[in-house]
Amino acid sequence: MKCLVLGSAAGGGFPQWNCACRLCALARAGDKRARPRSQASVALSADGENWLLVGASPDLRQQILANREMAPRAARHTPIAGVVLVSADVDGIAGLLVLREQSPFKIFAPDSTLRILQENRLFASLDPSLVVRVPIAAGVPVETGFGLTLTLLGMPGKIPLYHEDRGAAEAEAAVTYAARVEGGGRTVVVAPACAEVTDDVLEKLRGADVLFFDGTLFADDEMITAGLSGKTGRRMGHVSVSGPDGSLARLAAHPGRRIYVHINNSNPMLLEDSAERAMVNAAGFEVGYDGMSFEIK
Ligand SMILES: [Zn+2]
């Protein structure tokens, strides 16, 4: 299976358009240690010709232009054969609007997310006779039709910010999703949002040869100490990288390749010569970057 990181940053990207925090300022100044990143999306393919996108980032147009694998092979063609929506947040679905020029592809998503697309008239621009909506349920494998088997995995999470007014109780119960993709005897899991690495989560991630995991925040209180927000990572639906319950500790025994994606611009591991980056690498984890590309055989 071929893996291509189209975007490795969390919502807002790196640098974020309205942020001049220390890291964003370095990225904006072109500092080599702070490589700019677009919003998270990972592309997977069994044959190199038909690709499944995990997440449709608002940066999708730029991501298609930046990666030759995403280029059309003929007049009116796209190698994007499918998109799986693991989040209904703006940074997970807005990219669909880029794909509205009469090319056929499939959207795989849970019912709740398909309803959001249905309710929002903007997404009617994706002609349903060409862009097939395929409802998928957590834990039930589906054949994509282009050599990959896709399973949605429920993850501890939160509801999209624009639905937060529906109340705390619903927020508590909300889940987000990861995508488990199998092809050519290999398994990749893409989990850009996970509020807590529970034993149940460890069980779901088991057997992943490559794991793209939530690298939003290095420390749970990072947004607060940087003066960027009043919310902890946990409150935002993202487990921190560091700490006793952080992903570095909880995924320490995972035997596959572990790559952080969905990295927020406040996360000091973005900086290539930082102590935090060194700590992550020393633990055997990798920090994803836009254009990161490899094949697992
Ligand atoms: Zn920033």
C-alpha cells in the first residue's frame, strides 16, 4: 500500500492565518526548522492509480497541486477515487467543495456526517449521480471497489464546535472516528482525533503496520499557557503527546510505524531542533510532514 501525507497540520494549518505565536512567526519568516504544513489529510492507494483520501481538508486544492500522485491522468480525470470523512468538523469536510467539477468519486461517511452534508445546501454542488454517498457504520468493513477495505473505528472525541450548543451531555457521549484501511496484506490506521488512548482504543489500533495518530498538542494545557485558548486538549477532543496518559506513553508498545499528524501550530515538536521533537523521535515516533510518501510492502 502507498501512503501519502497531503496535510499534517491541525485545523488552521501552520502557520495559522490569524496567529503570530512563536512557532507561527518562525514558519512565516521561512525558518528552515519550522516547515509550513497544510491541514490534515492522508491519501492511501493499493495500486498508485486510485486513491482514498482520509479527510477532505480546506487545503485540498493546494494539496492536489503539490503532489503529482493527485494529478489528473487525462482531460477531466482524477485519481481520487474515494474520500472517507472521519470528522464532520470544517477542517475535515470543507475540501469536498474543491471536488465539484463533475468527476465521479465516492464519499464514505457515517450517517451523522452524511446528514450534515445533506442539510447544508453548499454540498449539493457535488452531483449525487456522480458523487456517490456510501454510508458506513463503525466496525463494519466495506470494500471501496479499488483494492482497499475500509473500516470506520469509533474513537473517544467530541462534537463539532458548531454543534456545541446542543449541550454538554451530548458532547460527552460524542465519538469521532479513525479509518482502518487494508490492502495488499497491510493495514494502515489514520486517527487524527482521539481524546483518550483507552484500552479499547489500543485494541482497535492493534495490527496497524502504520499508524497516523493525533499529534494536535504536546501538552494538555498548551493552548492555555500560550494564551491561545482557554481549553485543554482533552476538552478539544485531543489527547496530548506527552504526560503519563499521553500518546507517547500509551502507544509505547505499538509495534508498527507511528507517525503524528493533525499537529497544532502551538505544538513545539513542529520545530525540528526542539527538545520535544527529540523526545518524540527518541521514543520511536515520527512527526509527519506534507508530502511524506512511502510504500509498505
Ligand atoms: Zn500559532
